[in-house]
Amino acid sequence: MYRNLLRPLLFLFDEEFGHKLIITLLRLFYFLPGARLLMRGLIGRRSAQLPVEVMGLRFPNPIGLAAGLDKDATSVRAFIDMGFGCVEAGTVTPEPQTGNPSKRLYRLKDQRAIINRMGFPSVGVKRFVRNLQRRTIGGIVGINIGKNRTTPLKQAKKDYLTAMRAVYPYADYIAVNVSSPNTPHLRDLQKGAALETLLVALKDEQIMQTKTRRHYVPLAVKIAPDIDDDAIAAIATLVTKHKIDAVIATNSTVQRPGIEDQLLAAEGGGLSGQPLKTLSTEVIRKLYHHLKGQVPIIGVGGVENAADAWEKMVAGADLIQVYTAFIYEGPAVARRIIRGLERQVRAAGFTSLQEAVNKARTGVHLMR
């Protein structure tokens, strides 16, 4: 129904208006009696169960929703009920901000891609937390944190610590976004001494929060696809050295692979969707080569179906996230991917997804 009816209607609207409309309708829908049971009955409960354990957390399945769709944590419960194994809300900044000027979001329908230069529009961490507090979620929720645009890079650490302290009691894991291309100079925080300084501060805060609250919340760092082999090796060294719990690879790209001749390719911002798939998978593969399974990888970028997800998992990803695919495929996208993976696991004669992936990483071809 989504692809044949709802998507054509939504695509009649401006991209950002359509995005806000989806989130608003989901939020309002959940005020109706029985809404949650209906959502779970129609979509979520029909998903296969493929449990995986990553970062010390048990996920009901490996397909999560990436940050960016539910920026202000108003509809997390709805996405969980659609069958996603986890939902990453945000990016949230310490103080409210509007982000970059409009127009800042573009669909490339033929390429099944999106270009965005949103720039972390956020209600701020106080309201974000209130949004989470008002809802019983019942699923794994990651919270993606970033710095305010007006915060100088030298003071970025303070913003990340402020956001981390505020969301810590409500997060199953916290994702540190140092890779958005839409906040000036943010990606400088991925580099060498700047990244190490930030990771040390966040790890120290994690240790303190764990002692105070007697609850450990894993930390993941989200990296860009537009980095060279030396940068990948350096990031792998730092996350291993400082015991960061996972790496999310990758954010959107400032490159325009395969769409150079498109009119919208000249628009600034990060590209996500199908054109990003190969680039992000290569980063995952190289990262896994360095990490050797010591630090989990969450794979993002161009995943639309089970074959895409499987490719990233064999390359080294332990979990998968989708973003653009939700826009083009709708609420059942997680269910379809999970069912496809389940069929492959059964066909290969394994009892768990992890067993099948581990075998495939040795070079045995299992996908049919």
C-alpha cells in the first residue's frame, strides 16, 4: 500500500514537509486507542526473529532505523512497533537550533537517494528527553548526539558531554556524531588528536555515569565514508585503545558516486541511499580488517533489501541501519529485509544469523 498509494501522495509534497508529515501522523496516530496493537499486528509481529547480541545488548533483529528520521524522539515507539531491531533517535544538540536554511532536503527518485544539508535541526536536549519520558517504548533506543552549530570546535567536547549526561538515563546506547557534512568543520573531530581528546572525555564520563547510576550505556562513534585508508586505520586504533563499544559506518557522503550528471548533484549536503552503498561497504570492509572483530560495526548506507544487508554483514557489520530505504520502501522495509535474511540462514542450514555470517566471512558463499 505504501509504495503504490502513500508514497506517490507524499512525494507530491516538498521533501521536508513530507518528512515532517510522516512524523506528525505517526505521533498523532499513537493517541488513538489500540494504535500500538494495530501497528504491531499489521507490520511488527509479522517480522521474523533473528536475535543478535552486540555491545552487550540483545537486539530482536539486526535491522535498525538510523538517526535522522526521528530527530526529536517523538515517534520512537511507532518505529519500534514496525519491527525495527532498534531505533536511533536524533541527532540531538544541547541547545535548540533550527539548522541550515531551507531548501535543504532533496529526493533523487530515479537513483533512490536523498541529498540533505539539514545541519542538526533540534529541539534541544531538554525537550528531547521530555519526548522520550512521555512514552513507554519497549525496545532498544540509541540516541545520537552532536554539537551546536555556534559552538566553536575547541569547545565541542563540552557540548557532547552535556548531551551525553542528559540522555544517558534514557539511552540503550549513545552514538557520537562527528561525521555529518552539514555542520561546518564537524568532521575535523574525526581526526587524530581531536578525536582522541573527545573519546577520552566521553569514556571518562561513561565510567563515571556507570558508577553513579549502576548502569552501563555503550558508546558508538559515527564516521564518514569520505576518509582514506590511513584515517580508517587511525580511527580503528583509537576506538580499540579507548574501548569504544562500536563504530557506525557510515554517515552520508559529500561525493556524488554515479550521479555526477544529475542536476541535483550540484546541491551541497550529504548524499544517502543507493549511490552510497558501495562506498560505505568498502569503509566497513577496511575497518573490519583493522578491528578484527574486537569492536562491533554498525553498517549504514544504501541498504534496501536482504542482499544489501548481507553484503555489509559479510564485509564486517554486526548490525545494519536504514534511513533512505524507509522513505522509498515504507514501514515494512525492516520486515522484508529480516525475512530475506531469515530465508538465507535457513537455506544455508544454520540456526543463527551470526553463524551464517561468520561462515560467509571465511569466504564461503551462502546467499542464493
